[in-house]
Amino acid sequence: MITTTIAPQRAATDRTVRARWTVPAALGLGVLGGAVLGVVARLWMRLISTEPEFTWSGTLFIVVAFALFAFGQAVSWSARRTSRRRRRVTAARTAGVVLSLAIFGGAGSLMLPTVLAGALAAWRTDWTRAVRVVVAIAAVPIAGFLAKEIVGDLGWGVHGLTGVALFVALYGVVIVALGPTVAPVADGWRMSRRVRIALTVAPVGLGALFVTAALLGV
């Protein structure tokens, strides 16, 4: 099976990062892109709400959370292309994970298992296809449950279907953006089997727990 990885590349060998402005530009574009995604997320939340409320503090939190999320992915992307030291790349990827957590605050926590499973299935190209398929399946239940809730509240008309479409698109972008943080580094290091099993089981267990809690109204 052919696999792909995102390998760290030094500025001396990669023309795309030779210019001194490349990394600052990536970080700046990350913040800007994340803020735009945050605005879209805020509009989507208002769209699907049966009792729309607007506060500047809430909106600012959402926009900043997504800006930090995208900034973290830009940090990971930059580290992969400017350093050959695993410690630095690992530190940057860890920052990418930590800075992503804010978008899963409050009601957003329900989507954490789905995003985790989706990102692992999409980006862990060093895993076997069978494992990635299992993990991808684990991403479906919560997303399906929430899509059903949106349609249940808004109906099958344009309003409800638009809400579902934006929901899928928004979190699809989040999963794609996580590539620099989640994808393996092509330096010969392999994740231990125990860690792989834990990462495989985690989204399945979290998904089952969240769906059960939602069904019980907890």
C-alpha cells in the first residue's frame, strides 16, 4: 500500500521556505484564516439556533478560538519545513494540539471525538487501511446524531439543510486543517503499538459516551 507523510524540510532544500517572510506569512495567514472560519462558525451557530442570541463576548471568544486553532496548525506546518530536529517538530505539533482545544469548549465538545477520529483516519497514513476505516466509522455516529438534531429542530427545508451542509463543511475544514499536526513525520520514527491502540479506541469510547449522554439527556 502506498502511504504519504508530511516530512520536515529545511529552508536550504525547500524553495518554498527560503524567503524569511514565509514562516511569518504562514502564521499570519493562519490567524486570518482561522478568524474567518470563526466568523463562519458563529453565523452557523446563529443559523441553527431555535432561540438566536447575539453577544459580542461570545462572538469574540469563538473567533479567537478558531484563530488560535489555525495559528497552531500554521506553527506545525512551519516547524515541519524549517527544522530536522524531531524535538522541535514534536513541540510544535503539541502546540498545535493544545491551541486546538478552545474550539471544543461548551457545546463544541460533542464534536471532539468526531474530529479526532476524522483527523486520524484522514492523516495517519502510516496506519493500515483497515484501522483507518474503523477509526473513520467511529467519526460518523456523533456527526449523524447532531445532523439529525439540526433537521429535527429546523425541518427538511432550505433552513435545515443549509444548517447541516454548513455543519459538515465547517468540521470538514477543521479536519483538513489538522493535517500538519496529525500526519506522521517521515524520519523513521514509529508510534508504539500501545499508543496506536489508545488513539484508535479513544474516539470510539468518547463517541459512545457522548451519544449515550445525549440520548439520556444528561
